[in-house]
Amino acid sequence: MKVTRPMLAAAGVAAAFVLAGCGSGGDEQAAVPKTATGSLEHLAAEVKCKPNMQTDADEIRQALCKNTDGKFVLATFATDRGQAEWLSGAKDYGGYYLVGRKWVAVGQQKTVTALQTTLGGTMEEGSAHMNPGGSHNSGGSHHG
């Protein structure tokens, strides 16, 4: 049987879903596509959502999005520094972050994992203290 690009892509998507719940390891990166780049509208089109713009400023553009994978926030940044500062503050609120070059998608773990199969990027998790459903706080309740 001849292996075609669509077959490889489908296998990659399937592998990403299987590996999404596993611990960190080098094998996960093999299933992630090259990280997407572009405007907020371009990234939104890649994941088939119509962005509902919330912030449209020089330094940051942020929109609410919804597609078949779920609801998420998509943000693009003018600079790497602006992105780093935004992420530093945002992670205190918990959640799951898909991080690309000058863009971030934020949502539930299953949604962000699904977005990664199209957009690539690196999965990051917010603060365990503020992330009751996160992997670092399996009980789902606040202790402290």
C-alpha cells in the first residue's frame, strides 16, 4: 500500500489525540504540525472559527472563538515581549495555553489539544492553584 500525505496527516492527528493525555515526552512533538503564523483572522480561518473581536489594539488583538472543538480565546501580539508579558499574567488564572510565535489560544484542555493538531505550537498549563481541573490539582478543589 502506498502511503500518501493525507494518510500521514490522518495518522498524525490520531497520534496527537492518543498522546494528548500522556506525560511529557519527545514522541508528542512528532505528531504536532509546524507552528502556524499569521494574523488573528488567518489563524481563526485555519481552525474554522469566526472571531468575535474583543480587543483590537496596536499591541494585542484578542477575539472569542468557537468551532467544533469548543470555545477559546485567540490572541495575537505585535511583539514577542508583549506576548511573554501577557502570558506571565494570564497563567496566574489557570487554564490551558497553546503558544505560537506572537499568538496564543486559551481554552479547556481538550479544545486546546485539538487546536494544536492544526496550528502546531506548544501546550502550556496555567497555575495549578487557580486551575481546579488541571493535572496538578486532581481533586478539583481549593486547598489552602
